[in-house]
Amino acid sequence: MKIAVSSTAPGAEAQVSPIFGRCNCFVVVDTETQAVASLANPALGASGGAGIQSAQYIVQQGVQAVISGNVGPNAMQVLNAAGVDVYAATGGTVAEVVAALQAGQLEALTGPSVAKDFGKGGPMGGMGGGRGMGGGMGRGRGL
């Protein structure tokens, strides 16, 4: 079975990324041959549609399962349509979560685990800080 894990860096000892669409890379593990391949995420810097692009890229790699901290609705739709199983992992290394999946210890996701644009950053993205609506024109009270 080929398993793609969203990760913070290349290699089996990298940490699982909390986001799918804009993770740094995907580590693909073939459980039959024990081969490990690290693939840069082509959608990392996308201005929009990163979840869809990442999911399409992973499907093209021929994986049967994905492990990620979170998966948004657009990515989930692409993965489900392609018959790719999706599992949640809240931490650990790529090697640890693959072993946990093989041991039946990971929860299968049947729907998205976060709202659209979760990993995008900014006020609507869920992981970035908002900048507020003020224009910086406050005059203070002179105290």
C-alpha cells in the first residue's frame, strides 16, 4: 500500500504536518517495499485552491491512503472521489503514524476535519493572526 503523509520536512523522521493543502512536503511510504519518497508540495505557495491541487497531486502519485493532521473540504472531496482513504494524526513522525495506521490505531476521516481555507493564514484562514479593521488613526488620550 502506498501511503502519503503530509509532513513538515522530507524523510520518515519528519513530523506530521497539521495541514494538508499547504504542508511543506508529502512523504510517500510503500508498505510493501519499504520505499520512502519525499515530494515537495507543488501547492505550498498557491494563492488559492491549495487543497484541491495537493489532493490531485497525491492522487496522481497512486496512493491508497493519506495521513494528515487536518484535511479541508475541497481536498477531502478530491480524495474521496479518487477512492483514497484519509486518516487523522495529531502528531508524531511519518514513520510513527504509518506504523499506527498499519496497527489499526488511526481514525479514518469520513469528512473534512477543518473549514475551507484553514491553512491559508490571515483572518479567515484559521492559522494566521488577523490584522483588525482599524486604519491606525487613533490619537490616544495624551495621558
